[in-house]
Amino acid sequence: MNQWTDLFLAMPMPETWLHGLLFIAFGLHLLFVLLMLGTAALGLLFFMHTWMSGEAGPQVWSKQVIGTHLGLKSLAVVLGVAPLLIIQVRYSYAFFTATGLFSYAWLSVIPLLIAAFLLIDLLGHKLEARSWLAFGAGILGVGALLTVPAIFTGALALMERQFLWPRFAENGFTLGVGFLPHWGLRYLHILGAALAFGAAFHLFFSTEKHPEKAPLLRKWLFGAILVQAVIGIPLLFTVATHLNWNVIGAVSVGIIAASLVLWVLWPASPPRLGAGPRSLLALLPLIFVSMLVTRQFLQDRFLAPGHAQEEARLRERSDALAAYQQQALAAFTLKLKTVYDNGETIYTGACQPCHGQNGHGDGTAASRLIIPAEDIAAIRADRDYIYGILKNGTPGSAMPYFRLYEREKLERLMDTLSQRFDMFAPPQKAPRRTGSQSFSIWANTCSVC
């Protein structure tokens, strides 16, 4: 492998290090994404509940919940840069193909995030002063924010299914059983995790001054974990062909931890394991890590074979081109040493590839042009007119502009055109016999004007 010609094969560090770094970076990013999504959704729901139920008093609790969104969103965005870059390096072929196929949706992430952040901030500022404005801003903002993970999960799901790329390129989002169910369940699983971790975050950190809200958050946490379990079962079936003992082990740990959380929070039973918020600090991270490990194992099983195949193809191509490396380097070095200070040299390097040695438009690059190269050997034109074409090019054709050459060099090029093709000589009249009928038409029709 040549490090200068096979840059996509070069890794900045050993593969195991990349995997570990991706696990840590993506884990931190995902954690704050879940907290941000859960906080935004719960803040809107608490505001709507208080507003529509007609409870007296200011929206202190809702304002406090929404206020934490600012710090969480900043950390989520900043921590998202590292895993995105690592995935681009580790799985460049799959990443750039999938995001290219998802291009319009992928590019919409930035305006969606900008709109979501502004509208959720507006919700926080107006929820006491103008409830209807806050309600509208909250619905639109949270809706825009929840669209972003749908795009990300869709792109990742497509990354992992290389066999669907041709069909997706042809049919777009109309793919059937092999894609849409997994995408939908994966997205719902993310939303459930966001509600669970958002509720847990505020149960731990936002109920000290509002202990009356703790039972509500426990119910939210219980319901979200239960929904996670319900969604997780059919989601596993969509990846059943890629399950191995590593994946099954990680999923089993997550199921056990989730079951313990449900047991601790069971509403109709007396408190267990202390049942305070801090007793969950050991179980919830275990759920999160098991979910992350499962995702990493599955992603590697999906992407590693395709990436290895692409690496093998690139290495084969690199080996095939290696025989021509010295020849190409020698030609390039010669080209670098060429001084473009006379008309002959400029014509050979800039004009001959399209117009040919004899100017008939049959150069080595002419066959690849949609608009044929001009037969400049047949042109008779004014010198200033040709200078304008050389300087400015011809829009709509492959004729480029040569403004990089000063006037003196273009004049030397035109001298070469004149010497080779007699381009600026006056055109010769073709011999033609004029009959009596022509004189009659001229006298009766044309000579009047």
C-alpha cells in the first residue's frame, strides 16, 4: 500500500484503538442526545399538563426543566463531532455512500436543529407570559428536534445494509421489509430511551426543590423502560441473522438491568432496594452501556465485511497501478519542468489535447467531449476576436478561459496559430459562375435597397 495514493486505507491508529475511541465518543454523545431529547419532550408535556389542567401558580417546574435544555444541547452537539469523524475514517465507504443516498434528509439536519433550538428557547421564555405562543413554539420545536434522530437512525440503518443501496438509489424511501421496520423500531427505541433517561436525569437532579414531582417522574421512568422492553423484542428480530453470543450477552445484561429497574419502580408495591432515585444510579448506566455495546457489536458485524471487501478491492487496484507509478511520476515531473513561455509549448499543453496536432478537433481528449472540439485549422477570423475567445473561453462548451496567461503569452500562442493554420489570413473567395437569372433577381429585388 502506498500512503500517498491509498489515503482511504490508511488508519491514524490501530483498529482496536479506533473501536475503543468510537465507543467512548459515541457513548458520551448518545448520552447527552438522550438527555436533551427527553428534557425537551418532558418539558413540553409538563407545561401542557399544567396549562391545560388549569392549575394555579406559575410554571416554575416546567421552566426549570426546559432551562436545562440549553446546557444539554450544547454538550450533545459538541460531543457529536468526534464519533462522526471516527465513523468517517473507520467506515468511509459505507458512511459516504449512505449519507450521499440520504443527502437531502442529511443536509436538513442543520436547519432542523437551528429551528428546534430557537423554538424550544422561545417556549422557555414565553410559557408564563403567552401560553398559546409557547405551545405553538414547543410543538414545532420538539417536532423538529425529534425529526433529527429519525434521519440519523435512517442513515445508520442504510449504512449497515449495503445490499439495499442500488434499490434505495432507484426507489428512495419505498423500500420494504428489509429496511423500514428496522428503521421505525430503531427510531422508537431511541425515543423511548430519551424519555427514560430524561425522566431519570430530572428525578436525580431537579426534584430537590420540588419533591412533589418525584412520583410523576418515577411513573414516566417506569413507563419508558417498559416501552423500551416492548419495542426491543421486535427490534431484535429485525437483526436476528446477525446475532452472536457477544450481542446476546450484552442484550441479556440490559434485559436483567431493565427488569430490576421495573421491579424497583413497580407502582403497586412497597419500596425496594431503598427505591430512592440514587438507588437507580447503578442500574441505569448498566442499561445504557449494554445498549451501547449491543449497538457496537451489531454495527461491526454489519459494516466490517463490506469494509474489508472494499479494502481488498482498493489494494488490488493499488497493486495494478503500481507498475505505472514510475512512468506517471516521470511524466508529471517533466510537466512540472516545462516552462510555458512560447506559443508552441502552450499549444501542445493546452490546445492539442482537444484540437489535435493538426487542429482538426481530433485530439486525445476530443472523444470525451459532448460538444465536439472546433476544427481550428478551418477558422479564418480577426485576431482580436480570437484573443477574446482565448482569454474568456466559450460558455456552454469545453473551451476554457486562459486568463492565467498574460497578454504577451497569448499573443505568442496566436502567432503559433497563424503560422500553423494561417488563421488570420483573409478568406479567399470561392470561384463561382454567375448566371443571367442571378443578375435578374439582383436587379429586381436586391438593388432596390
